[in-house]
Amino acid sequence: MRGPRLLQPLWIPTVAFMILLLIFLFLYQASKPTGMAGKTWLLNAQSNVEATELVRVLRRASMADKTVIVTILDETWASPGSVLDLFLESFRVGQGTQRFLNHLVVVALDNHAFQYCNSIHPHCFQLPPFESKIAAADGLITSPDHLMLNRRRNDILLQVIELGYNLVFTEADLMWFRSPLSDFHPIYQITVPCDFTSQSGRNKPDKGIFHMKSDDIAVGFLKYWQFERVLYPNSLDLSLCEMTTRLDVVDMLGVRIKYLDPGNFGGFCEDSKDMSEVYTMHAACCDNVKHKVHDMRLLLDDWINFTAKLPANASLGPSSFSWRAPKKCMR
């Protein structure tokens, strides 16, 4: 006669998770800066010269409410006729978006990207070099380096909000055609468009843009996100949208989140959006840089042709126009 099966008690995973949370809270409290927001943490991470330069760039680019727009890229996206050129051009041709160029900080991961950025844009900052270099061969970005880029991105975002600046993060392959900033309310730590209905296993449910408020709660959220990456370095790198579904973490930290209508944020990973409704278009689902640039150019041309047919000062009504992209970047 067989004895009873030995089952793992249900409380063990809960206790393990609570232990991890307690460790995180202890480390978070111990690392909270004193005096000038973020000063101690930043100076431990970088030289005084780099810290001073970041503060200078943020101060020059800041809006009146201490909000900055931040993007990050490397040399594969920064050269004449590149992703960066088309990204900046979208601000110039978008409805009411040109003024945001004065508040955009381009963070370069290498000296080539930094030098090119300085030749075409007033607010550029170069991060210190890191060991893993993003592969430029054949215009492809490999998966491990993509994860490294995400982690470097969160490092700079944490520095920005610790220094007291609210931020709008935007991918550099995101085309700005209308401003989403009116939907970003300061009572929320995080404002983000998320498509939780997406069935694609390849596409994470994010839209390449989000707003984050500068306060202790947002700092704690970013630090916990980084903390999980240290604990589980081989696990799937979660997007911001996926992290906001972690209700245990959100409730623990008291994070207030606002989800924007994903229908206003189009992209190559889903069906094209109505030109009269779209705020931004994201050239995701396209790893080949040459193909990405080709289709981003199509987006710009389609938008210019669409707006040229509108009477002066007319609002964008329902449209029969459709995007030609993605063409080379096939879904």
C-alpha cells in the first residue's frame, strides 16, 4: 500500500516571494539618496564630470514642469539618412510636435552616435562605454545585446528621475505625428499605452513610449525592475506593460498607473492605424536597419501627403488614407 504523496506546501512560494521583497525594500531604503535627489547614487555610478554634464543637458532641455523627453541609441541608428534623422524629422512634420525638439535628450551609447547627434541636435549625452557592444553586422541587433540595451536604458531613466526630472521615454524608431503629452497626468507615476489583447508571441505589449513621474514611488518601481533582472538574468526581459501587471509589486510600492488607448499608438506589429487618430507609429518588429529606415521614410511621406490635403487649420477627421508601411519590414 502506497504512502501519501508529499506535496510542496502552498505557502512556500509566498514566503519565498515575501523574503525577496523584504531584501529589496532593505536595499532600496539603504540606497535612497539624501540631499540633492539622486546625487549620491549618481556620483557613485559615474565620474563628477559625467554627472555634471548630464545635469547640464537635462537643465537645458527641461520643460517648465521639469519634464524631459529621452531616447537612447547607438551608432547603428545614428548617421546621415539614419533612424535618428527620420525620428527628428517626424517632430518637424507632426501636428504640434516641433516644439518638443527643444526638450528632447538623445542619449548615445558610443562616441560615433554622440558625435553625429551633436552635429544635428542641441541636447545630446554620451553614456560611459560598456563591455557588450551592439552588433552592427548586416544591420542586425542580436537578442542578448538587445537585452543589454534595455538595461542600459533603465539605468539612464533611473538617473533622470532621481535627479528630479519627469520623463517621457520614446524609442528612436517611433515617429511622432501628434502629441500624446496632454494625456500624461502628474498624479500617476506611470502612464503608458498597452495592448494586452495582442496574441503575438514575438511582440511584447508595449508601444515604444511612456511617461514616468519623478518621485520615490517611481524610483522604487524602477529599482525593483532592475532588482528582478539581477535575480533572474536568464529570464525573459519584461516590458514596462508586462511589469505593470505585477500586482504584487504595484500594490507593495503603491504605484499609480494610467493606461492610454493603444488605438492611438500604431506600429508595424499590428494592422495600420487610422491617420486621423494615430499619435505615434512604432517601427518595431523590424530588426534589419536598412529595412527599418526604408519603411520609416514611407511613414513620413504618407503623413506629409495626408496632411498636405487638409485645409489650413483643419482638424484631422476620419481618413480613407492608409499607411504603405510596413513594406520591407513585413510582419
